[in-house]
Amino acid sequence: MTHQQLQAMSMDELRSTRDLIQREIEYRAQEIKYELRIGDKVKVNHNRTVGMIFSVVEIKRKKAVVATLDGSRYNVALQLVEKAQ
């Protein structure tokens, strides 16, 4: 979708599009949640963690606790987590 197409939309259309996108993000986060297991190796899609691999320590309702090799732990939103290859 281009910027011009967004500008042509009414406020109601923009709101409904935003709601659809938000629901899709939440749905995909739930899919990730059910695929993850404790001990899985994951990447976190964030600027500070480029190239880093984490291990899943705990899976919460909307977040996962991940740890680095040196033992540092982080609470990460499920939307940012993806399994490492």
C-alpha cells in the first residue's frame, strides 16, 4: 500500500485497516507462542540484538523471557521473537 493510497482513505477506513493489522500481529504472536518451547534458540528482531542468538527460558502470555549465553535475561514481546535456523 502506497502513501498516496493511504492519503485517499477516510478516517474510518484508516481505523479499520489499523485494527485489521493489529489483529494480524496479535494472531501471529500467538502462533509463535505455541511453536516455542523452553530451550529453543531464537533471534529477537530489535536493533540492539542484531546477530545475537538467545535461548527461551520462560513463555508468558504476551512475552517470552530469553537469555544470552552469558546469562543475561530479557523480557521480549512475542511479536519480536523468531526461531533461529
